[in-house]
Amino acid sequence: MNFQTINPTTNKLVKSFEEMSDAVIDQSVATASNTFAEWRQTDYQTRAQLLYTVAGLLRAKKKELANLITLEMGKLVSHAEGEIKLSAEIFDYYAKNAEGFLADKVLNPVHGHAIIRYSPIGVLFGVQPWNFPFYQVARFAAPNIMIGNTVVVKHAANVPQCALAIDAIFKEAGAPLGLYTNLLISHPQAGKLVADKRIRGVSLTGSEIAGASVAMEAGKHIKKSVLELGGSDAFIILEDANIDKAVEWAIVGRINNNGQCCVASKRFIAVEAIADVFLEKFKAKMEAVVVGDPMEETTQLGPLCTEAAAVKIDDQVKRAVAGGAKILLGGKRVNREGAFMEATILTDIAPSNPVYYEEFFGPVALFFKVKDEAAAIALANDSPYGLGGSVFTQDIERGKRVANQIDTGMVFINHPTWTQADLPFGGTKGSGYGREMAQLGLDEFVNKKLIRTSELSDPF
């Protein structure tokens, strides 16, 4: 398996990297294991200073790193700079807050005295995706390094230079060898690594197939796993919504990152009282989206990450139409070189359509008109996924009531599903389990140890 930088704007090969040998992988894990024995003894101030330094280097290299993201996976360069900014904020957030979050928790048992003490568990293996090559790593590495764990990371095969850049930043920041280790490894090698006794936990962001494989292997070896998988977020527009604001956010929710977000707004569900007005305005805005080179400031929609990804979503649209869906806008590949797909809106997607339950990972919006709020909630929940969702209404309390009935890990009111350092991130159902970010991001790969003390006269 070659790790390759192929510029999706042109589909031209830029650079190739060979995967590591089994011997190199073994030595890397051994080093991470040895470093864990030392790193777990460091104080929070030492750990925090390293993370602050990493954050500073990310900011200092923002333009260089953003250009690398755009080169390898096609993100708009302005959005790539935003990703680097967010990644630095995540390192800062955990450097600042982890010590307080991980402080001993005092219990009040009937007899004696007791505390919960948080301690690290060992070497963790992170399997990371291509769509946010720095942010995804930050939200895995930052909390776990602050806990006292060490991490080894398998990044996606199409962003090898991003992966190597992150590794280099840790080294430049003065991290001990083995604290953060990038591994250029194949899927079979990754499977063997999950089974390695020195690995104590696994975190994966990726497809359902990959998640199921990792969860099965981790479970077989009694290891904790965290999975963030796909999503098909519903974007509900109720009759009392501010339609213009809803349309504005609908565009952002659908084409952000060229439509390649797990939490992108993918299914637009409008109650019939305002459905036609919303759809008319949504179509006009989508039609005006500027497609082009992601390095150009005027571009609003760049290429998909790879030619294979573009072929896949083009095929999904064709299968949707064959199954009875109608193309309201777009529906084709863009007539230019590169992995481009038109901004697309599909309507009339029935449950019998073969794509009804699929995730569309690209700039394709599925539109549904429903009778009322109850029907909107039912449709939102009629999905194998349960990552995020949105509700648009000017009645906030109503929005909260609707949000409470949506079976997902996250629901945003009057905003598409979003991410920031101090908000937990994760889903349910086919979207995985566990949480990253915020305080909950420190709760997954940590030993919550009970320490109880008593006087000799205390009864048990």
C-alpha cells in the first residue's frame, strides 16, 4: 500500500511514500511503550508546556500547513487555515484545563473516605481520516497526552505529508521520542497492531466497515475502543424558522469541506408550510456556489479528496435517479480536470430508493417535504446513523423539545452541527460510540481508580 500525495484539483501524483516494515513498527511501539513508563510520571505542568509549544508551532506554520492540506485533500485554503487554528485551540484547551478535569474526585461513602484518581493506561493507537488531517489528530492526541498516555497514529493513505508534518511538529516541540509516533502502515498491519499486547486502547474515525473491524479486534483482546463513524445529519426547518438564516446555514452545512464532513447537513427536512419557499431559496444559493481551484480565494466549492471519491458520489446520484429520485440541481461531474462534483440537490427520495439510508460524502443535498413537526422528527430518526442534527425554529424551547426527540449524539438549534474544543463530539447507533473533545474527551482512555481509606475500627 503506497502512501501517495495526489492533488485532487488536478488528479496528478505529487509524491509517494513506502509503508513501514514490520520491524520498524515493532520498534516504534516498543519505544512508545518505554516512553509511557517515563511520561506517566511527569507532572501536568510539563505535559501542558509541551502542548502549548505544539499549539504555538501550529500557529507559526499555519499557511505552510494549510497549503499542505489543500494540496493533499482539496480543502479550500481559507478553511484549511481555519483547521490549523482550531487544532491549536484544542492543544491549548487541554493544556489549560486537563489538570482541573483530572483532579481527584472526592466521594462520600457511608464508611471511610474515598476518591477517584485518574491515571493513564498506556500506548494508544489512533486511526485517523483524511478529511481533517490536523484537527482529527489534535482531538485524539491532546487529551490523551495530557492524561499521561503515549500515542501511535495511522493516518489516511492520501495525506502522508500532513501526517509527517504533525510528527515533525511534536519533535520540534521537544516531545520525547515515542510520545507521538506517526506510522505509515497498511490496513493489515494496522489490524495486527490492534492485537498487540502493548497497545491498550484504539480510537478510530472512519467508515462503518473499518469501525466494525477495529471494534471486533479490540473486543477480542479486551481493549477499550472509541469509534466516530459516518453520519447523515438531518437539517430540520420548522414553519416558524427564519428562512433566510436557515438557507444561509444550509449552504454552510452542506458544502463545508467540499461536503466531506461526518457532521455535514445531508438530509434537509422542511415542513410543508414553508418547504417550497425554503427549497426555492436553497436552490438559488446552491446554484450560485463558485466551483474552482481551492487555492483561489473566490472558490466556494473545491474537489473531492480523490478521484475515487468523486466516482463514488457520482454513482450514488445515478443510483438515486434510477431508484426514482429527481435532480433539482446539478447531478453531474464538473467538466474540468480533477475530482470535482457539481453542487447537487435531489428530491423525491423514497424509503425504497437504494440510497435512502446511505451517507452522501460530498456536495449532494437530499431534500424532503413532510407534513409537520412529528413527521420531521420521525424522518430524522429513520436512519442507521446517529451523529448530529439541526433544528431551525425561532422558538428556542420548541427547538429543545424537538432536539430531545432526535436520536443522535449532538443536536444544534439554529446552526448546523459544528465542533469546538469545549463541546463534546460523538454519536450513537451506526455512527459509533464514545466521546472526544471537551471534558468528556478525557474520560475514555483513563483508569478511574477508586482509592478508599478507613480506620481500623471502620466496618466493611
